[in-house]
Amino acid sequence: MTALAVLPPGADDTQLVRRAREGDLSAFEALVSRYRDQVVRVATRIVGRDEAEDVAQDALLRAFHSLPSFRGEAPFRSWLLRIVHNMSIDARNRRTPIPIDVDDGVSADVPDSPRPASMLEQHERSDRMALKIRELKPEHRAVLVLRDLEGMAYDDIARITETPIGSVKGRLHRARKELIEALRNNTYDWELPR
């Protein structure tokens, strides 16, 4: 493969994929640069921070080697996130149960100049929320992360998870219900009505 000289400014995914297929490594690097943060976030939410970088790297490598099979029926982003989703689920299923590290990078909005006590409390709440999310069933967690945390559309989630839209909506409903119930079990932390 040879790297071609210059990428057009504002190149869209279709152009970058075409050029990457033709051997332009800089085009694939541009795609990686565009989506790397989202790839890592999705992997983190499914497998946790300790494994997320490895899963993300493997997913990006698989995407690179699978570019010839990309048909363009779905946006590149959806295709890439489906690879990340599947590899994350596979990695989670392969591992043996280990104690959960609750700090997976979930952050909450904090005022500009918070007091140390409120910062600590907010950090602890974020940790507990991350733990509760990671305790959800993998198929529920995946749709919750993609919809509520990544803001993706239902049809994109359906493509990524290879699940009918109706099932995506059902899983999201059950995930939200599971999460609310888990949080209600700690009402002193979350102040949710019973």
C-alpha cells in the first residue's frame, strides 16, 4: 500500500473509505482520527476502561482489514461501531468474572468552582452510576450506551447491534427500567421517588 499525498479538505467518509481501499493510509488515519474517541467510549461502556483500549485497537485493525467487504449500505460510522460492539461483547463473554473497577471515565457536569466536598460527592455518584450501568445485561447496556450516552438514532443502533428496531426499543426500555430499579435500591444516594 502506498500513501497518497493530500486529503481533500472536509472529505466525507465515503471519499475517505474509497481512498483507503485504494491504498491511501492517510485516508484511513483520517477515519480513525474522526471516530477513535467514540470507538473507545463505546468499548469502555461495554468492557470497562481496563480493556477498552485493546478492544478499540483490535476493532480499528479489523475495520482496516475488512474495508474491502464494506458495501456502503450503512454509514461507515455505523459499520465501524458494529465491529466495536461485536468485539466488545465477545471480549466480555470471553473473560472470567473479576472485581469491577468502578472508575470507567464517566464524568458528570460539575460547576466551574465546586467545593471539594461537592466534587468528591459528584465523583462518587459518577462512580456508582458507572457501576450500575456496567451491571446491566450486555445487550441492554449496549443499547443504553449507544442511545442515551452516545445519542445515536434507533436505526443506527439496530444496524450496529444487528437487531430489529423494535427489539432495540424494547431493550432500551428494559435497560432504563433495570437502571432505575438499581438506583432506587440506593435511594439515599439518588433521591429517587419510590
